[in-house]
Amino acid sequence: MPLTATPRRYLMCRPTFFDVSYRINPWMDPAAGCDPKLALKQWERLRGTLLDLGHTVEEIEPVEGLPDMVFAANGATVIDGLALAARFRDAERADEAAAYAAWLEQAGLPVLPAAAVNEGEGDLLLAGDVILAGAGFRTEPAAHAEAQEAFGRQVVTLRLVDPRYYHLDTALCVLGPDNVAYLPQAFSPGSVAVLRRMFPDAIVADPADAAVLGLNAVSDGRHVVLPEHAVGLAARLDAAGYDTIGVDVSELAKAGGGPKCCTLEVRG
């Protein structure tokens, strides 16, 4: 059956204040420096790519002092026109939650507060009718129960074991309602068994592709926008019938983010 693209609505945040000024994940090294102008150029190309694919892209106003606000996926989880607010683990990002909640409320979406730590679509990914939920480094398992109560959908907990893949969206990409791509080495043995059972036709990524954040990709069911250096994963996806589009996000990757991190899907 041919793969079908579905138009999506994304919220993005321009990296006006992007910087790597602290370290809260293994990718970040303040001493290495970064180029904010290059990050903006890469972000604009990503935004343009999504627009060219026919998707809607809206923007939230960046806030000075929140250099990671560009990673919009962490700002909330939005399913069926309802938003579950984020609650960040680290103080450096805590104020992002209120900014995203305010934008969503102004857009007319009810926003539920979060009691447990959850980092939005970084760890809560909708796959068909099921929410795949990461735990182990950021989002707390208690947040999985919150998400199930909020959205009335089954939540499947997946335990992450490699600190480089601290969010689920760095180790797994939802390709469509019934398929994913993922890196087995990023998950506990039990979680790998669950993924194999749920997605027997999944695309299995190599460590080399995951190491360039290749799995931090955006899929509309047919087109997959992924980091351009993930050539092996792109080849596997192409062979499976997907249309891949590589983008350079090397500067944003210095903070541990890629195409998916930069997009929050607003599902009405």
C-alpha cells in the first residue's frame, strides 16, 4: 500500500537566543562554543522544508534567557485539541513551560497542568492510537499515568538506558500510525521486546545514524525530514518507500536537538 502524507500543524520557536551556555545532556559542551547565526540559518531551512511539504508552521515568540526554547517539542503534548503542559526536570528550562502553555491557551486549546516531570513530545509520542512514553532520564513514569488520564489513550512505557538518548525522540521516530524507526541499543531489553512485538516492520537504525541524531526526525506518514548526515537510515527509509529529505542541523545538535526537537505538533 502506498504511503500517504498527512498535512500537519507545527509550532516552532525561532532560535533568536540560542546558545550552549550550560550542560544538561551529554551533547552540550559550553566550552566548545556555537554559532547562533548558523543555527538560525539551519532552523530557517528546516521551517522552509516543512512549509514546502504543505504543512502549517506557526511561531511562538522566543524569550531571552531561554536558549533551549528553540526545541519546541518539549513545550507540551497536544492530542485531540487538548494540551498537557510540560514540567521540566532542569531549572535552566523550567520557564519554557509557562511560555508554551500561554501560547497554546491563546490558540484556544485547553491546557492541563502537569504534576510529574514530563518534557512534552520529547518523551510522549503518539503512534496511531497509542502514546509511546519514554522514561529513564527526563520524564518520570508518573507522567505516563497523567498522560493516559488526560488523553484517554493507552500509554506504553519504554525505558531508555543510554544517556546520549535522553529523550525518546532521540532514539525513536514515529513514521506513521503503525510503524517506527528506532535504535535498539538505546532501550532496555524488555522495551526492545515490546517494540518488536508492536512494530514488526520497524526500521532499525544503526548506532552511527543515531549518533548524528538521525532518529530525531519529522514524518508526515510519507516524507521524513531527518539530519542529512544520517545516510544509512535515509537509505533504509527510502528502500521502505518513504521519501527522505536531509537537512543540516549540526549547530542545533550541539545542544542535543534535531528536526523533531524543533517542532511541536499541534493536533486538533
